[in-house]
Amino acid sequence: MAPAAAAATMLLLLLVALLAAPTALAGGEKIPTLVFILAGQSNMGGRGGATVGGRWDGYVPPQCAPSPRTLRLSPALQWEEAREPLHAGVDVGNVLGVGPGMPFAHAVLRSARVPKGSVVGLVPCAQGGTPIANWSRGTDLYDRMVTRARAAVAGTGGRGRLAAMLWFQGETDTIRREDALAYAGRMEAMVRDVRRDLAMPDLLVIQVGIATGQGKFVDLVRKAQRAVRVPNLRYVDAKGLPIANDYTHLTTQAQVRLGAMLAEAYLATLH
Ligand SMILES: *[C@@H]1O[C@H](CO)[C@@H](O)[C@H](O)[C@H]1NC(C)=O
């Protein structure tokens, strides 16, 4: 072989080796390939096992166990191995338990529809007790979410992409009739703004139909949720899942179910 051809072959082999290398950070952690925003209020933040006695019972079902292929964006915007409670340091001022994020990641990674070797990156952004008005463009929660989503994707060094935003919110908007009636319009505006600010006009959004509410207009908000008209929006209904005896929060087992339902909704969009 001529020297030039040999050099070119070496270069090619090196390139192939680099591309085939498992996606890993310096510390040995992997790099997410599929990034998901988790936003909303307490049922997204996770209260499974945390509704009695002011503390979390610490129970982590197998579907929520840590895995080297599931990372979370830390409050300091670093990728780290994800573990319950997933929203620690993000959903501040609240007693946190199990949410839908970990079982969602497990169910996605179990599927043959995602490429082999996929790594899920979860970007927890939820904050308990917040109405949707607190998530409109320019609010602290909105800015935090967009900042975290950008940092999350940048932190993959080009290997990962934002795959979807999972949204579970609306319980606080059941208190006042005006808020319930304004819900669909506010949700549509928020989705449009997020897509524009992240420069992802087609970003998939999966919205959870609320199962409970802090007020009496639960049915009005649920109706508004189903009336939201934006492209590329999916709907998963939490109504009927087991609720803790605070009548507000999904139990740990309910969150495991919801995580699987969200994963089904996401996987159904892949062809
Ligand atoms: C929600 O909005 C209200 C009214 O603007 C504000 O006082 C409150 O601090 C906000 N809460 C959060 C968590 O952003």
C-alpha cells in the first residue's frame, strides 16, 4: 500500500474507533442521547410515598431504580446518574418522593424502538403548587426550564437531542374559574414560546390530563387540556390512577404506571 493510502486507512480506522466508542464523560458517566424536559407541578415533581408524616418513605420500586443509562441534569446543570427523588434540589421547599420520570426512562430504554445503546437524559424542572400563569414566557419557572433545557442539550456535546417535553400541571388552576377557562390558551402560548425559544418548532409535547385538583374546577381544566390545539401534542390521562389519601397526589405505584403510559405515548411517535 502507498504511504498516503496507508495513512488514509489509519485515519479512517481511528475515526471508526472514535465513533464506535461508548458515549462517556471524563468521569466515566455516559452522555444522554435522548433528552426529556419534565415540567409542571407536584405530580411531575413526584410525591409518591411522600404524602404521610412529612417525609418520603424511601421506597424505590425496581422500575425507578438507578441505571447507568439514565442521567439527570443536576440543579448545577451537570449530567449525573439519576436517582429518586429525581427533582431533588429543583422542586424546592417540598417533601419529594417518586414521580413519573424514572419509570418513563426505564420503559423507553426497554423498547426496541429506540436505538441500541441509547442513554436517557432527564431534565427535571417541575415546581409544586404552581399555576400555569407561573410558567408563561418571562417568569422564573419558564426561564429556569429554558435555561436547563439548553444546558442539557449543550452538555451532550452534540450527541444528544431534545426528544420531548413531558408536562403534568393544572391542579392549581382548578381553584379559580377564570384560570380554568384560560387554561387552554395559556398552554398553547407556553408551548409555542418554548418551541420558539429552543428553536425546535416541532418539539413533541406530551401533556398529562390531571387526575385531581386543589379546587373544584377539575373537569373544566380537564376539558381545557383536551381543547389545547397545537401540532405535535399528545395526551395521556392520569385520571383513574391510584391517588394517595391526601386526594391530590399519585401514589408510587400510580407514578410507575404513568411513567409507562408516557413512554408508550412517546414510543408511538417513533414511526
Ligand atoms: C407565581 O406567581 C406569583 C404571582 O406573580 C408570584 O408571586 C410567585 O412567586 C410565583 N411562584 C413561583 C414559584 O414562581
